Amino acid sequence: MSKTTAPKTETKQKAVIYCRVSDIKQVKKGDGLNSQRTRCNEFAKHKAYEVVEVFKDEGISGGLIDRPGMQKMLTYLRKHKRYTTHIVIIDDISRLARDLMAHIQLRTEISDAGGILQSPSVEFGEDSDSILVENLLASVSQHHRQKNAEQVTNRMRARIMNGYWVFQAPIGYRYKKSSTGGKILIPDEPNATLVRECLERFADGRFESQADIKRYLNGYPSFPRYSNGEIHFQKIRLMLERSIYAGYIEAPKWNVPLLKAKHEPLISFETYQRIQQRLQQHSKTPARKAIKEDFPLRGYVSCAECNETMTAAWAKGRNTKYPYYYCFNKQCSQHRKSIRKERLETDFEHLLARLKPNPDVFAMMHNILKDAWDEREVNAKDKAKELKNEINLAQRKIDQIMERILECDSTSLMKIYEDQVKKLYEQQIATKEKLTETGQSQADFDETFRTAMTFLSNPWNLWVSDDPADQQLVLKLVFEENLLYHRNGGFRTAKTTLPFKVLEAFNDNRYEMVSPEGFEPSTY
């Protein structure tokens, strides 16, 4: 009898599938990956291939080589190279790469790893004609990618030129669909108010440094932070430098100059300019140390013996710590002689309380300021004419410099001219903003000066609010220079700012009001 042999089972060629989409929106809103996978599976079934693995990259540009999914596939191919070769199926040549150099490099790496590239859209071969066609298709794919990028850039630039921001919304803003099409920035509360507070306080000096801004924002959990919970100084610096908060945008890399935006500003352009000046200028007075909540007067009180600024620290006792101010000057007789924090700060509060003006004197000053406010409205037309002249003068200077730029051959000189034009243009913007405000109806005096008059009536109230920024504001608005303090005699006579000098003089009857008849003898 002849022996019967079992039929041999035919081993199928193993294959892997690679899919890629460049935009993550195609994953969330579209079906790009699944469509590619379905088409590749259909191709593998037609060729009788056994698909063993599927690799994919989501939101990865075709111009990149180092992709997570691609690297996993190459690792898999190298691992199984000694046992068998694998067919690598891609939906289209553009899924492999959209850059000619990237295509050639990936093609080589796949081949070296034991992979054979195939696609239902294109025939890959090793002869010269096939390689030529393949490279041409890769070049066309690269051209499409570059052309798409150019079109996107051109559209974004055109939209910026129309006054719309097109990049990620800055802190304090969010995007909303515009009635005219596209999206527009709108204030995002409560962060919009926080950003406005920080910018205005830094502009007027209530925040002396970026560290003060950071301490202020640390008290608001809604403000965006990094993954470690920190607010980095880089984010604060960027917030201070951005003209977008003043309602102006620019894109230097696309040669788009500073121009008026469509969104609502959080601060005035004048405030933005003051911020830039503070960031760029070198302080003319000795820098004070940052205010600490524990010692609000540190850096603002000097020793009456040697005039050196006092420091402050916590002294360690047997069971607890005690806060003290003291002079750190080794040549001073008061060196390291401690002054209890409670005593010095209580003496300061008494000093502030003595600055409260007499109610009658304060009422008189209120009336004087009210008369000056009313008179300002009368002079508004003259002020508007003066501002218009400033705008025209700046424009003439800009035109003159532009003529020089056209005739200039020196790159360095051209850069100087361009900087001058930018400064004049920003000056023009600020002046136009003032002109707009001058043309508006004047606000109510009491509403405008309510905060200032409340402060002048009793600065002690603002000091006891316990807000470090408010306490710093009191010190800067009330006193011209550091206060002198002696551990045995208390505070010396303080040099106050002009408003408090005037109020003090009226309190002491140093000034007399002119009689209704004036200085001339009566003719009656």
C-alpha cells in the first residue's frame, strides 16, 4: 500500500500596516486613520497577506522623520528580520512622508530593517524607472505640503492685517465666533481682570518687580500654571511685553507692523508704553528689596543714626521665633540692636494717622480740585488742537525718515531708521488715543476721583488693608524718601509728597486765603 502524505499548509506572507494623519482634528472629527487602515487591509486580503501589526502616528507632520509610530514599526521589523521579511503597506506615498529627503531616508531604513514597501496607490520597484516615478511622486507630495503651508500662512497674515489675532489666545482672552466670520478674541474672566490689575499696577509702580506680580497671582488658583503648579517669570514677562492687551497686534516675522486690532483691549496704549519704559529703563534710585508680607516696611525705613536702610528678620527664641527690624551697618552705634516689629509698625501707623487732614481743610481742597476739573473741560478744544498738531508732526517725521530709507544702502543705518519710525508710530498711536479721550464727554469729578480723595482723606485706611501692593502704594504716594527711625526716639520728621505737604500747611494755617478784594486797595 502506498502511504498518503498530508497536504502542506501554505504559509502566508506577513505584513504590517502604517497609517498617519498630520492634524489631530482628523482623528477627533474625521475618520482618516480608520479609512487608511481599511484600504490597506483590503489590499492585504487581495494579495493574500497576513496582517500581524498596525502602526500609526496621529498629528505628526509628513516632513518629520522621528515619529513614535514609525520608530516602533522599524524596531519591530528589525526584531523579526532574521526570521522573515515583512510587507509594509501604506495607503498612499504621502502617508510615508511629505518631504523628498524624509521619504528617501525612511525608504532606506525600512529596506534595511527587512521591510518591503507596497501600496494600493503606487507600484514600488527597484529599477531606475520605478525609482524615478517614486521620487517624482514624493516631490509632488512635498510640493503640496509646502503649498498648503504657504496658503495657510498667507491666510493667517491677511487676517492679522484685518486686525484679528490668529495664534493661541493669550491669558485673559478666549476665542468666540465672530458675526463677520472666523473667530475674535474676547475677555476671559476672571483672568482678564487679573491681567488688567497686574499690568496697571506694574505701570504705575504699585508692583515694583515681576516678583510682586508673581506673589499677587499666586493667590488666585484660576490663573494658568505649569504642570508643577508654578507661575514662571517667563510667562509674566511675556504678559508685560504683549501689545495685544492694549488692543494692538503685530507679526514681525511676516512683516506686519503694529496695527489696531478688532478685539476689546484690557489696558490703554499709554499704559502699555509705560510698562515698556519700566522694563527697559535702569532705575535712577537705589533698588528697594521686594516687599515681604512679614515686614512691609523693610527697605523703606532707615536708621536715624547712620541713614543706612534697615533690614528685618525673624530671631529664633527658646520656643518660638520673634520678628525684628535692625540696622546692619557695622560702623553704626545701633548695629544689630533689634527693634520689635510690632513697636516700629505701630509707630508708623500713628505717623500715618497724624497725616489725616482737618475736615474743613479737606473740603476746601476738594472744591479747588473740582474747579480745576471744570476748567479743564473749557480748555479741551485747545488740548485737542495741540494733540492734532503732535500727530501731524509725527507723521511728517515718519515721511521724512521713509524717504531716507528708500535712498539708504547701509543695512545698519536702515535698521536705525526703522526703529525711529516704530517709535514715532507708537507715539502717534498714544497721541491719537489721548485725542479720542479728549473728544469724549468728561466723566463726573466725584466718580473719577473718589478713590484718590478717599486715600488723601486718610491714608491709614489703605495701609491696614493688609494687601502688600496697597501698603507699597501708601509708602510711595505719601513719602518722598525713606523714613528715619531711632530705636529710642521713634520716627523723625517725615518728608511727605506734595499733596500731603499742602494739606499739612493748610492744617497749620501757614497759608492764608486771599480776601475777596484781592491785593489791590479798594476803590470804594
